[in-house]
Amino acid sequence: MHELVQLVEKDLEASILWFWKAINERDRVDSALKDMAVVMKQQDRAEEAVEAIKSFRHLCSNHSQDSLDNLLIDLYKIDTDGAFGAQKCGKVEEQILMLKQKLRMIYMGKAFNGKTTKTARSHGKKFQVSIKQETARLLGNLGWAYMQQANYMAAEAVYRKAQMIEPNANNGCNLGVCLINQGRYDEARSIVTTVLDRGFSSATAAAVDRKALQRAKKLLAEIDQSISVSEMTRRLGEEMLKSLDIIEEAPTPSKSKRLPVFEEISPFRDQMAF
């Protein structure tokens, strides 16, 4: 195993070949498939990773299916920098269906094998995740998927629910983006300001929260700029309407109802009368 870790660190391509060999030989398929998908993601090969999981997950044990689902959701999700994800793989609809299914399982009490918590792993460290935290995480991912479809109303509804269950800075920022895209700048400002005021720091996601708080500061500046532009546009529009009203109300010189030919004759008639 130590040799494999060194191989992954030194040569990602060679490690993928080793993982394929292990899967084909049915040698610790659970870990081989998951580790291979992670390495593929690092190489910007999300689509291949998704297809590998879907094709070989039937060889994995029942208790590994949940972690494979979570890995798929992570692969589907578009990175903030646009490096990989569901849009690139064309899998947004699949991601939405999977997230809804997992949320439905929580609602029916079938998640976590009936337990209230489960053990998760991140960057080699284990920690406990509650049903409440898992629900908020899945809702956040669902909101992100809706955002990729530019369905900001649906994303807003999902993010609001996630924030009610367990607020975090990243979901708060995304909720603000949804409101911005609907032209609701004052509401977006209120949400992002709350993110900055609360901080939403957590032991398991401190680095993520710090990054989200930096993003919140940038969003707030963008919102203020948008509000200024919107206000300026509104005032210009009002000034133009006022100008049009003045033009419409201005008196116009009265015109004779006589035919043009009689208008031409009138001066001569007046001279003759004199």
C-alpha cells in the first residue's frame, strides 16, 4: 500500500493503470474504484471517472455505495473555477435526480442505515456527519445544480431551505448570487451582509468558510455597484419621462382649418380690401 501511495504521488497516469488492473482482477475493488476516480478528477477527467463508477459500482460492497454516490455528486458539481463538473460532462440532470433521491431517502428515514450520524473522511481525516448536516450539504449541491441550468428561482428556494437547516457561508453567497440574477439587489445585499456578520466558521470547513467570506466581500462590492447603476438608470428614465411630459404639455400654435389654397389667397384679399 505504501508503494501505491508513492506511485500516486509521482505518476498519476501509472496509478490509474494500476487501479484498472485491480478492478479487473477484482482486487479490493471498493478502494481501487474510488481512488481511481479521485485521481481522474485531479487530471480533469471527470467524465471518465463518472463512467467508471457507473460501470463498476455493482462490483463494490453495499456499504461503499453511499460514498460512491457522494463521489459522483462531487464529480458532477462544477468547480468555482470551471475546471470540471456536471456541465462539462453534460450530467446536470443526472446530478439533480441523484440528489433528489438521496434527499428522499433522508426524508423516509432510510439514510445512514437508520442511524443519526455517519463517519465521513476528508483529506485523510475522519469526522462525524449528522443527518442535519448531510441534508444541508445535499440541498446546497442541488441549489448549485439548478444554478448551472440558470434556474435561479428553484436554486433560491433550495438554498433558503439549506440555510434554515444549517447556515454556511458558501450557501449564503450562492443564495445572494441567485437574487442578483433576479435583479433583487436589496435582498441579495441583506443576505451577503448576514454572511459577513455571522462568519459561519466551523471546525470541519474553516478553510472553505474563509474562502466563502472573501467571496462575500467581493459580492457585496458588486451588489453595491449594481444598485448604483440601477438607481442611475432609474433616475435617467424618470428624467426622460419628465422631458416627454413637458413636450406633450407645451402649447402648439393654432392652425387654420381652411384649405391651403385659401391660405395663399388671404393676403391678396386683405390688400384689395385696403
